[in-house]
Amino acid sequence: MLRIPCPWCGPRPENEFRYGGQAGLIRPANPAAVSDAGWGGYLYLRANPRGRHVERWRHLHGCGRFFTCVRDTVTDRIASTHKPGEAVP
Amino acid sequence: MTGEATRFSFLSLLRHGAGKTWARQWRDARPKASYDVVIVGAGGHGLATAYYLAKEYGIRDIAVLDKGWLGGGNTGRNTTIIRSNYLRPESAALYEHALTLWENLSRELNYNVMYSARGVLMLAHNHHDVQVFKRHVHANRLQGIDNEWLTPAAAKAFCPPLHIGPDARYPVLGAALQRRGGVARHDAVAWGYARAASAMGVDIIQNCAVTGIVRDVTGAAVGVETTRGPIGAARIGVVAAGHTSVLMAMAGVRMPLESFPLQALVSEPVKPVMPCVVMSNTVHAYISQSDKGELVIGAGTDAYTSYSQAGGLHIACETLEAICEMFPRFRRLRMLRNWGGIVDTTPDRSPIIGLTPVPGLFVNCGWGTGGFKATPGSGHIFAATLALGEPHPIAAPFSLDRFATGRLIDEAAAAAVAH
């Protein structure tokens, strides 16, 4: 079980959190103008890197807030967590 | 060099019983400068692909590369369950194709893969489960696939250790049974395909990690860079399970995949007690007994993507709690080992088999949490796809471009869980 540092509540066990997948996915402003491949890409294509991954988590059973987490997917080590709007290094 | 493998028979057993040791069953090859086909990943699917390419299409200039050892990834880490009771017609055709090949595989390979049709029992614990499984039973029967509905008493008769009493935390309201489903020896599947492919001239190259995919001026894939030097290839098939995204990124192709750790564990060995495979989607646990006597238990995936091949302890604990509720007599069994494998899941929980935007580059991936059962069928139709340069009819619906067209094969909704 991971120990995840919530930017508001500090380190808490993983089962208080909900994973939200890759961070920074932006829904096209005008879906009708996007090609099928482009829309499919938004919906389905993911970076899925081996190494540094910038991802969304929510402290569901805590403060309830969303945040961004930088984690290494090989070691599962968390480098940093960030409040929404904060710059991610 | 092509070498005929020893033909296993009663006579060869007798001879070896007299003291002769068995010879190596496949060649641990060194890479040549180039091949007609390079397959990346020497798991069951990759080795089966090489075998059918050599046997059915006469293409024998093949290398199967692996960054580790043969069958050391998910092929050696799964819970060996085989079944074909899928809901969607495309999936049913795919998994039934595999099941039909399983039934004759030991004879085909002259290698005992220990396929045992002991039956797969899928438990219904609530009204929704009952409706969903009955729908599966009816759909399968229309597809010509065996699947039947059992009452709780009939389920208990088929699987005596099952607890169906009214005090059960997860009451059993019935079960779907596929009698032709069962298990096989996972390692033997990799070994059997490796041995048969090697005998036809296929080079199996271990400890050879692919570090790049080489493309010519037209953009076509023409080879791979590896830790053992560059290898040219007229066609490349990526069959790399959890690491597919990483490999395809080397050719600039983004994939609709996420990789998660999936865990399994085995108990200490005990006398025969589980006559079949039991699966419960609702509590997410599946269990069978190996021929060595260990109970083989499958757990769920972690919540987050990872390449750690471990998985959280709480995931395995939740599964064991469910197993002990369904089978109270297993409470005092000790667990011997647990481990994780990295599974590549697609948004619709169906695999991707076919061509890619890069000419010469083919992919077979996305088997998620349930690829072992498909091994022979997957290899068979992927071999056809590689040999002919167009998707085999069974593979066609599983194209990569379904994520642009929207023609998904939604087994995620059909099974509601990992499968």
C-alpha cells in the first residue's frame, strides 16, 4: 500500500485515495470540430510510461480534494504532489 | 541450424527411464543480422505466433526476442484458467477458437501442456449477477459454446467445498458452468511452443531487450535495436503484454493501453480438494488447485498504473478474505508465495490484434487480465495476420483503429471486472 502525501492533509494510506489516471488531459473545446482519430485519442490514448508519470488522485476518504502526483511507475516512489493550478516540475 | 526435437512417446519414456538424460528441448540461439519476421516477446502468445508462422505459412526465418527468459513474464505468472464463455460475438469467436486449439494442443505439439477440462464455475451472488450470467449462458448457446446455469445445490454438487449456506456473507444464488473450461500448465505451454518452433528453425533469443525500432525513409519498420546488437526484420510483431506501450513508443505509436500490476498467490500443497475452477466476479476472486496440490488464487489489479511486478498487499488480503468466506475450510491454509505481473488493459477490456500505422509493424496486445486462455488462438490468428499482411477474419474486429471508429468490443461492461 502506498503512503501518499495529500497536499492538504499530509501522508495518508493509499486506501483513502482514488486514482484518476494520467493528469493534464484536456477535453477539446469543440468536440464536433475534432476528427474521429483526435477524439479517440483524447478518450483512449495514454502515455503509460515506464518511469516518471504525472497523474491525478483524489483524497476521497479525507479532504475530498483532487491533486496532481508525480510518481515513478517502476519503483512506485512518489516524487511530489501538487495542488491544482500549481506548476508541476 | 534446424534440429528435430526428440519425439516423446511411450518408447522414449522407457528409454529414458533406463537412465538416459533428456536433451535440451530448444536451442538458445544467438541473433543473426536479419530475419523475415522478428517477434518481440517470448511469452506464450509470441512463441505460439512463431510456431504457427513456421507450421502453417512456411515462414521459418523467425527470431523471437525476450528481454528476460522464455515464459518469464505473464505466461509464468497467471492462474492458468481457460474458458470461452464471453458475451460479445467477436470475443466468443476469438476465445472459442483458442479453446478448440487447446483441446488438441498436447497432441499437436507432442508436448503435454496438461490441459484439463475440469469445468469453470462462475458464481452469482446477487440478482444482477444472476441476470448477467443467464444472459451469458443464452448468448453462448446461440454461439454454439457450452455454458449452463446451475442452481446453488447443483453448484455445490459440482464443487463440494463451496459454502452455499444462508449465513454466507456472499450468498450463492446460482452459477454458470462451462464444462470445457479448465486449466493447463502455463510453463509447459511456453516450453511446448518453444520446442516445436525451435525444431522448425525458429531462433529463440533470450536476454535480448529491444531498445529501439528502426524505420527507413518511407517510415516503415525495418528492424530493431537490441542489447545484443541491431537485427533487421521485414516484419515485426510486438507481443509484449505490459510493456507494449513502451515498445510502440519507440516507433512513435501511442497506444490505448494502461499497465497495471495483477497479483496471484498459491497456498501450501494439500490433497485434492478443489475439483474445478471457481470464479466470483462480484467478490473478485478465482481459485483452482494445481496438480501439485497448491491452491492457485487470483487477486485483482492495483488501482494505479505500475511496472513494479509486485502489487499492494491489501489487494491480495481482500481476495483471501473473500476466498475464506466462500470456502471456510481454507481458513487455516498458509500461503506459500505471491507475485505480480504487469497486464496491459484496453478501455474496452478486449485485445488489440493487427496492423499499426507503421508499415511492417504489427501488434498483439491488450489481453489485460485474461490472456493466458487465448494463447493458441492469439498466436494462430496473429501468425495469419503477420504472414498475409492483413487481419485474420477473427482478428479483424480487434483492430487498433476501433478506438478511432468507436466500434469497441465492450467486454468491460459485459464482465464488469477484470477477466
